[in-house]
Amino acid sequence: MSYRKTVHWAALAGLALIFGQAGIEKVFASRDMVEGMAAIGFGWTWTLLIGVAEVVGVVGLAVGVLKPSIKNAAVLWLLPFGVGAFTVHMSYHHGIRDYWQSLTVCVLSAIVLWADERFRVVLGEGRPAREAST
């Protein structure tokens, strides 16, 4: 297995573990998670909805092992939750102990997409660069 594939699968596993744990804690109303979400202004309904969305994303990552396009869609689905969590923790001036996971999932999302040989970002209409400039 190539280095890039190893990095891809390791990052994917980390992403699934972190989001899986956070989503399950929200769905099953872990006291610490519910209190933490309440402290930043999210009531039970929003906590549950965010948890369900994270679990759906993790299921997408698992299904994506066999269907890569679903995996990439799941990564893109989960990325805003990571960015949002990081932004909230930073805006509340939480320490690294509170925001390291949200920062990690942002980085891991980028790594998973970068390391996937089938994933491409196409800007414009998808024309080659030399045609786009004429």
C-alpha cells in the first residue's frame, strides 16, 4: 500500500472515530456533552439534531469504504460541523483541551480529500487552464 493510501485510511479512521464519539454523545445525551452544548447556547433539540447529523455523516464514511463518492460527500457533509465547532470554541476562548478535536477533524477532512486519488476540485467550467485563459 502506498504512503498516500495509508495516510488516507488513517485520516478517515480518525475522522470517523472523533465524529462518531461526538455524535453518539450528543444523541445519547451524555451529561458533559449536553451541558457543554448548553453553555454555548445550544438547547437539547439542536444538540440532538447536530448529533444525528454527525452520526449520519459517520455512516456515510463507513458506506463510503465501498462507494468512494459517498465517502467524499460524507467528508464534505461533516466538514462544516468541524469548522463550526472550532469557531465556537475559539469565540468562547476555550483552551486547546476543548477545541483540539474540532481542529483535528478540519485537518483530517482536508487530508482525506487530498489523499483520495478520485477526488478533484474543478473551478470554473472544468476547462484546462490554457483554454480558460483564452
